Amino acid sequence: MNPEYYLILAAALFCIGAVGVLVRRNSIVVFMCVELMLNAGNLTLVTFARTTGTVDGQVMAFFVMAVAAAEVVVGLAIIMSIYRSRRSASVDDANLLKA
Amino acid sequence: MSESTELTIDWAGLAPMVIVFVAAFAGLLVEAAVPKARRLPVQVALAVAALAGAFVAVVLNADKSGAVFNLGGTGLGSVIVDGPGLFLQGTIAILSIIAVLLLAERRTVRGGDFVAEAAVVADSAADVEQRREDGATEIFPLTLFAVTGMMMFVTAGDLLTMFVALEMLSLPLYLLCGLAKRRRLISQEAALKYFLLGAFASAFYVYGMAMLYGFAGTVDLAGINQAGVSSGQPRMLLYIGVAMIAVALLFKAAAVPFHMWTPDVYTGAPTPVTALMAACVKVAAFGGLLRVFNTGLSSSAWDWHLILTVIAVATMIGGAIFAVTQRNIKRLLAYSSIANAGYLLIGVIALGEAVGQTMFYLAAYGFTVIAAFAVVSLVRDGDEEATHLARWAGLGKNSPGTAVVFTILMLALAGLPFTSGFTAKFSLFSAALQADELGLVIVGVVSSAILAFPYLRVVVLLWLNEPAPDAPTVNLPSPMAGTVVAAGVAATLILGIAPGFLLDIVDQASTFLNT
């Protein structure tokens, strides 16, 4: 199958994720959209590994996955601590810093 | 056959990172093994010893230029030890020793600026209770992990290593931002903002890396530079890749329009963490930018020169103008850090001509800004920091010593002669002139003039205004924060009056491998 389709799919996922980060208000959903963007990057890496005939891209996808997992740990800890203090995970409610 | 696949590792070149990384894990063990009362001195000693050891290792590596990992005689790109990498690693080590001392300050506010147990719900009864306890000492291993990431970031020779380093320096910082003892809601909010926007930026980085991989067939910076001339792939892949990598790196460097997080996070985070971010992360971010643009993208300079110039102009002017309108000292310093990112971008755009001067600027600015934040953490209303500028009026009458110190730092940030701010700006701008960036230098000078206004206003406020009857107190620092202020001011004056020795060092250290 033509690898271009995968690149287009990845670009679409990346855009959906980016728009989601900008318009959604729940910090968990925002974070999921970031994960979607990372996975779009992974899909692109793997597709290019196929087109360039190297395995580097597949290895890089593993690195990105591992780093993304570490990011989830830190991110959910921060979101949880905010939620427990405010009973809300909305990014609009976090507005104490507006000078 | 066996010769061509033999992997040799230059452990001496890797040593600075390994020392700090091992010390970070040792710090985690200290948390488990050492009784609570003795953890602080042990952790501080461990962190300072590790960072000093890393600095010594950097010095021993001086004049080295090559890849750390070699496969059958050919260098692999992942970690490159060369002049700029070593100089920036050394700068990060020294600045983070100072930042660690500031993190360890326990006298200006009892128990320190950090929360004892971050899991306790903010402002609950248990939280009020734990304000009397000493702050958690996990901050030191977290800092060491972040510093390892920064050191790796400035020596990373391929985009993947750079991505891992970027996350390694960011993740501990997200947590550190949320660990303030006072105003915990604001601190947690800063952590959330920094985290969400930082994760957003890393997603751009990954996608940009994928695009450059598709363009060049490798993520090695030298390979990408080669492909900029010879690749048969569509040029569009290169454009998208460069743009997205630049977004992520400029986010860390706090350039307009990716600066939105800076004032909020600088204000919300505990002041010692803000100092660490303003000094060390700035060095790391610009170290990464210098390396990517000098060794990876110099062959495609025509493609990104214009857009980066626009960003530099927006950063210089935007940062300076917003700084004028600030009423909070931490926000003022945040916007000034944005404007300074603009000046440093001139050094990135000027490429090889200005690498040394950009590194000098980073070192000079780091010392000054870390001392400025240390002074901010001393001036307090009760237990809270007096960050509103109006509260600083007449400080020169009540505590002349602190006011003199802060005046020196403000004049340095404003770029007046006989301070490091002047030498740094002067050498950077003259290097940029040699690289034919006259337009950027003019904008830089205009922006510096605008930016001098808010600093001089602070100086006027300190000396010529009458103090309020309930003026904030200046708490006597312990030797920890005292050393920070002394070291910062000393470096500011020495680099202003006799900068020759450091200018010589950066001159020798300004050549990247593979340029």
C-alpha cells in the first residue's frame, strides 16, 4: 500500500490533536490530545522507516513511547493534585496567575 | 569484520553527565536510608559535590573534540563532546551549584520554600499543619536529574538524543514548579500550565523530528546538514521539520510568540526554582539552538533565516515593551528574560561568527539573574515574598546593603558599563555586526534602551522613594543564599570590569564539531 496514505493519516491525527489542545477545556482531554499528537509523530517515524529502508524510525518510535509514558506519570500527578485542591480539572478555572 | 563493528565509548567525555546522573540516584537512596533530620545536609553536600565533580570532569575534557560513541572508528552522532558543548556543560554545572544552594536556603522562611508533602490537599487543615515542617528534600535529586538532562541537551548530536534530554530536563522541572509551600494553588497552577504547554511543544518536536528523518533518512545533525544539500526528498519535509523543531526549542528558550508560559510560571514557581529555570534552562535551551542551527541546519540557512529574524525582532521588542508595564518584580524579570532571549537569538542567527559571544552572554546573564532572584526571595512581608514593586519603595533607607546589591544587579540587567550586562551585549552585538546582521543589532540596541527603563525605575524606587510604614523586612540569609548573592554579584562585576579571561575561553571553545 502507498505509504503516503499513512503520512496523510498521521498529519490528520496531528492536526486533530493540536486543535484539541487549543479548544478543549478539560486538562485530561488536553493531555490526551497531546498524546494523540505524539502518536501521529510515531506513525510518521515508522512510515519513513519503511520508505527510507532503515530501522532507525522504528527504534525512535520506541523511545518516544517510553518518554511519553514517563510524561504521563508526571502529568497525571500534577493534574490530580490540582483536581484534589479545586475539585475541577478545567484549564479555565486555573486562572489565579492572570496578573 | 570484527574491527568495523567494535563499539568504543569515551567514558571521560561522558563523565560529567554520568557523575550527576549517579548522584541523582544516590540522592533517591538518601531519601530512603537517611533519617529525616539529617537529609538536608547530606543531600546538599551530595548535590554540590556531584556538580563540582562534573565541572572538574568538564575541565579535564577541555580541548577534546569528537564523538563519545565510536563504531569501528566512525563517530556516532548521539553525544558530541566539543568546545561549545563543554563550555556550556561547565556553565550549567557552576550555575546549578549556585541554584542548589538557593534551593537549600532555610533561614529566610522557616523550613524553606518547599512543601513537606506535596500529596496533601492544598489549603486543607493538614496543609496548614505541615507549613511548620521542613520542606521535602526530594527537590535535590529532581534538580540533579534536570541538570543531567541539560548537560545532555547541549552535547546531543542527534535529534533523538536531544528529545530524550529535553524531556529529562523538563519533567523534573514541571514537578519542582508545583512544590511551593506558600500559595500552593498558584504554584500547582504554574506546574499545570508549564506541563501542558511543554508537552504540547514536545509533540511538535517529535513530529518535526519525524519530518527531518523523512527528509534526510537520519536524525544525525551532521547527516541532516548533508541532506540539506543533497537530499532528493521534497523540500517541504525540511521546511515543516525545521519549523516544528524550532517551535519546541524556542518554547524552552521563551521566545515570542512561544513565551506565554514564562511570566506565569516564573511567578508561580518557588523562587529558587525560577532562578534555576531562568539561568540553567536558558543556557541549555540556547546551547541546543546553537548546536541544531550551526551543525544541523547551516546548509539550509536561507530557508529559515527570515522567519527566525522575525521571531528575534518580536522577542526583543515584545519582551522589552511588556517589561515596562509590569508591577510585579518576578513578572518584570520574566519579561526581561524574554527580551534577553531575543538578544541571544541574534547570536543564533549570526551562526559561527557569534557562537562564543552568545555563550559568554549566557554565562554572564545566568549569574546576574540567579542573584536577582535570590535577592527577591529575601525581601518578605511576613512569610510571603514581597513581589509587588510598590512594596520595594524606599528599601535603600531601611536595608541599604540589600538595596546596593539589587541596584548593581538591575544596572547589569540594564546593560550599563562596568557590569557583565554591558560586556555581554557589546561583544554579542559586535559579533553580529561582523556577521552582517546590522538590522537585528539596531533593533537590539533600541530594545535594550526600552528595557533599561523598568530597571532604572526599580533603582529610583529603591533609593528615592520614602518607605511605607509597614515596609517589608529583609530577612538575613543563611550562608546558603548569602553565597548565592555574593557569587552572583562578584561574577557580575568581574565579568564587567575584567572579562578578558572568559572571552578568551569562549573564543577557544567556539567551534562546533562538524561545522
